[in-house]
Amino acid sequence: MKREAYLRLAIEQAKQALVHGDVPVGAVLVRDGEVIGSGFNQKEYRGDPTAHAEILALRDAAARLGRWRLDDTELYVTLEPCAMCAGAIIQARISRVVFGAWDSKGGALGSVLNLASIPALNHSVDVIGGILEDECGRLLTEFFRERRRESGGMPEMAERARLENG
């Protein structure tokens, strides 16, 4: 399968986050052409600040494989990982990260900072960004546009409305 096909699987994961009002970010972890882990943002749904798509995909793969070392794998994610996720990627020994949209506010694999480029860390990760960038970015843009519309431009009101409307 090509990179774009795996990233489209991550996009399908991202769309599942919308059901719970979570930011639509999805991830799939691949080894030898097989998806071994997947996840989508569930911070709101679980009330868990660590329930990012990437973390859930890594946990899924580790549970399936029965080990924490996820070497020789590629992570496909719709948005550039944050610092927490980039750290987990390095700790899990992921070989490559391929992502869609760049995150100019919190990206930690090239935008705001680049944890993958620090030679003192115990593992290096190949990073490829901007694959299907428009499609991944559009999903996020539409989500936040709808949030602003619902709240009259005020995020805290959108959250209140979401909670009241279930």
C-alpha cells in the first residue's frame, strides 16, 4: 500500500473522533504492510488529556504485540504530533512518522520544534510531513469552523453547548 492509502485509513479514524466532539485526528501504525494499531482522538470522550490518536494507536499495537518496542513500524497520522506524542513515538522506537497537516501551534516534529532532530535522544525517527495535507487540514478547519459557529466565536460557549446537547 502507498503512503496515501495508509493516511486515508488515518483520516477514517479521525472521522470517528467527530462522533464524540473530539478534534478529528486519527492514526494508524503499520508493520510489514499490515495495520497493527489504530486510534483517534478521545480526549473529550474519555476525559483523558493523554488520549491522543497517536498514543491510542501505540497502545493498541503494544497490546496486540505484547511488547512496548514498536521498532520497524511506520505511524501515519492526520496531524503533526505534539511534544507528548513525539516523545512517545521516540520511546516506542517507531521508525518513521508520516503525517498530513502541519501544526503551527503545537507540532513537535518540525513546526514549533523537532524532537526527532535531537541527536542526544536514544532513538531517531524519520519524518515525512505534508502528505494529503489539504484533505487532513480541511477536516480540522471544518471542525473548528463549526465549533466557532455554534459558539458565536467563543470556544468555551461551544463546549458548554456540546455538553448540554449531549
